Amino acid sequence: MTGTRPGRPRSGGFTLVELLVALTLLGLIFVALFGGLRFGTRTWETGNQRSEAFAEVEVMQSLLRRQLAQAVTLRTPKGDQAVFVGEGDRLGFAAPGPSQTGVGGLYLFEIFTEPSDENHRLVLRWQIHRPALEFPLDDEESKRRVLLENVEGLRFSYFGDTEKRKDVQWNDSWSDLEFLPKLVLIEVALPSGDGRYWPDLIVAPRSTSSANLP
């Protein structure tokens, strides 16, 4: 009598079908893990780039806030004189020099934009003050720093009463006056889709301070 005897144990191991199913599932798991790793890497890189962009803007705003907050009038034998030329797209003022210059004294500063290959760039320019020095500063004699590249626009507004009649409001310009504005608003327009963000920067110059003219 032939056939398998009852109770005979099955031989160990996997069948070919079971092995193929296991390999397929293992491959799907690796694909899912690799996709998640790539997504996590891209997310980290994007977040890191945005953090760097925010940090760049924050550093530049801190620099402008520090210098503009120190803006002063000049005390001359004929009285106080405001060295302040505020236009819609350019600003010039007098303030103590940056610490990195290593030379003390009063400096003239300018904030403006200039064309670049990419778009426009935001520039800070400064030069040690002399009685005959006027705005705009000579680019060959002054020092400069590019604050931001790829800028679309720059706009200044000045808060105060230009005639001291208690008519305090925002003005598009502030020039030929003997006193400084109460506030200065700096707006920078960045290209659409740019990862950077420029919050409105409002600075209060030390309008009550003055420096002796050398």
C-alpha cells in the first residue's frame, strides 16, 4: 500500500511562493523608508535655508537699527544743525562710527539701493564727517557694505511734525529741517516667492541728542 503515512511531520523551510512574498514585502518596506528619509532630508534643508534667510535679515535690521538710533544733530556756534536727508528711496544721517572702523568720531551714513545683475542690492555707505562733506557721499572715498542682494524696492517714511505745529503724521520726505523725525520706517520689498521676509523696521532716532561739530 502506497501514500504518505498519517502523522508524518512536514519538512522545515519556506516554499518559493512564501519567499517571493517576503522579499516583495521587504522591498516595499525599504522603498517606504527611503522615501521618508528623502522627505525628511528635504524638509530639514528647506527649514535650514529659511532659518539662514531669517537670520540674515535680522542681522541687517539690527545693524540699521543700531546706527539710525544713534542719529544726532550737530551743535555749531550758530546753534543745532540736523544732518539728515530723508527721501523716499534714500536716507542720509549723522551718527557715531561703527565699532569695526577702529576710528572714533562722527560719521555720515547713507542707506540706498543700487542696480545689480540679479535685481537691486541694499547698501549702507559711510564716511567720517567733515564740515564741507555733503550727501550723496563719494563712493571712492567712503566705505560701504552690501546688506541684502536681490531686492526689488526700498521705501522710507518719516513720522513727525515738519513745521512743529502738532500735526504729527507720516511724511514721504524729511530734509532741510533743524530737527530729526520722531520715527523712521524702513520698508524693503523682496521678490515674489523669496524665502526671506523683511518685517517693517521702525527706528526712533535720538532726536534730543547732539554732538559738537569739530
